[in-house]
Amino acid sequence: MRSNFGFATRAVHAGHLKGEEGATVTPIFQTAAFSFASSDEAFRRFQLGEGYVYTRYGNPTVRSVEEKIASLEEAEDAILCSSGMSAILVALLSLLKSGDHIISEESIYGGTYTLFQEILPRMGIEVSFTDTLNEGKMKELLRPKTRVLFLESPGNPLLKVLPLSKLANFARENNLITIVDSTFATPYFQTPLKLGCDLVVHSATKFLGGHGDLTAGVIAGSKALLEPMRKTFHRQMGAILSPWEAFLLGRGILTLPLRMEKSAQNAMYLAEKLSSRPEVNAVYYPGLPTFPQHEIARSQMRGFGAVLAFELKGGYQAAVRFQDSLKLILRVASLGDVQSLITHPASTSHRMLSPEERLRRGITDGLVRLSVGIEDAPDLWDDIEQALDGLS
């Protein structure tokens, strides 16, 4: 679908598959394999790629959602995977081999950190973590076999925002492929490919799906980078998305712009309220003028997203008492749903880091992360306020 249509129009119409009967909803092709009218047709499908043969190789429902996401990311193509982690793994294994090296932003999701720290080294792929806001540190880490610059912006859980255009330029100058995890921002608020990055990945489980009822991941970028991934690691690893979950994901994306607008408005409202509370040491939200990378966020994002974090005075005990006092907001180690969700990163998403490493990255025992939903903002604040009052 042409890119001059507005985002909401593309969210609704891009990739829509009417089927033979002209369905207004993309049909679910719930089949493992596809039959052939003749041996000649089987040859054309297998050898020439004309049509579908097996859902691990491709499926019309899955393809329709890939086209929708590619349109939203303003990418040439997209590949759906079984989870956000599988999307990262497929992308990296298709680009790297034993002996290669990755430079990664240090403020990333804990599961990605585990992949980089424990699993990739078994395959002979080394990863160096650094503060990518410091170009000098990155230059010191460059090696002859450095192949990838991996970024996450905004970062999990402190919402660290990275200057993507500047980092993409650094990567090009040093012959690196730039991969950006843009899960927190979604394509509604940020399009890394338009900022010069090579690939963007999402945990589509989160805001893209939006309803907490599926697990999915996506890679978007140029066909030159994606086609080798699709034909080798994606298919052969079986890291595919089922037609049913693709259908749910496509349905969720229909309302993505509406959900993100409402959730971001709520997040800003709550961030401002939290900033004035004596029980709170710090609030991390890119929309606040006091946020360290506020100006970077303003320059490259169309909005500030629906996730914030805040540090409570009193450490772990205060975080536990606060969360256990909430009556409306759910305690869930995830994000991106229509409901507001809260989690304690030090004991959930980033528990695999040592206490010293967590503190070095600013993840204190009193830090909580809030994924803001589409509820009425005053109701959310009433719930937070009564829980904060209980700490006094």
C-alpha cells in the first residue's frame, strides 16, 4: 500500500486479504500444507516460488500481516516470527557466523541480555555491551570482525532513548548492520528505518498485538537483508507464526494508533503526577522535560510512548508494598496491553543481572515499570495514589 496514506489508514487497509469471496476480514488459512492441481503446479510453487506449499514456508494469513507491518514501518518487507526473541535470533544468525562480534547497547531487555551473554558465545559469537551514547567507547570496542550494532530505544526498563540517526551513521562508517528493537515505541511513534537503521525488530506480543492474547515477533527492513533470512534460518529453524496468531496480531494492529494515542496521553498524565510525590525518587519518561534524553526523543519520535518507570524511596520493601496495594493495575511481567500492567524489573525481567550490574545500569530494588493502558487516567491515578499513601 502506498506510503502517502496516513498511518491509521495503512493500519486498517495495508495487507488486507479479501480472499475469493471478498471477505471484509482477512481469512485464517488454518492449514499446514497446500495441495497442487498438477505436478507442473507443484514444480512452479517449489522451484519458482509461485504460490504456497507449506505453512512453514509461507501462509496467506501470515503474509497479509507481514505486508501490513512493512507498510507501517515504511520497510520493503517484514518477517513474522514466533516471538520477539526468535525475531532477534533469526536476524542475528542470518547475519553472523562463528568468530563474529556484536556491539550492543547496555540498556536492553533482560532476555536479550541473556541471549547475548550466555547463548551466542556458545556459537562463537561475542558481544560487547556499552553505553552507545558514548561514541568513544564504541570505537574502542570495534574489531575486524564486528558486524552488528544492536540498539534498543526506548530501552527497557529505564526508557533510555538513543540518537538513532547518529548511531546509524556510525554503523555505516564502520560497515556494521544496525538492528533496533523498537518495541516500546511501535511504528506509530518511531520508524528507525527512516532514520537510517537497517533492521527493526519488535516483540509483537506487546503493543502491536495489544491485547495480551498472543506471542509474536517481527523483523522489518530491506528485501536484500530479509530474503536470505526468510529462505534459510526463518524456515529451517521453524521460527514461524501460526495463522491463528497472525490473525489476532493483524486484528490488534487495526486499533494500534487509537490505543497508542490514549495510552501515551495517560502515561504523560501519570508521569507528571508521580513527579510531585515525596515517595518517589525519580520518574523515567521521555515526555518529561527533566528526562535525560528528552530532546533526542523530541527530535526522532512522534510521541513518547506508553511505558514509564519510577523509583520508590524505601527500596525493595517499598516496591513490594506499593505493588501489592494496587487494586486496578495488574502485576504482570509484560507490557503493551490495553490494561495497565506493573512489574518489578530487578526481580523479573532483569533478575539475571547481578545486583552490582543492575545498580550500575540504574535498575534499583525500588524501581517499578508501568505499562500504561487505555483506562481513564484519573482512575489509574486514584489507584496509584492510594498505594503511595500506604507507604507514608
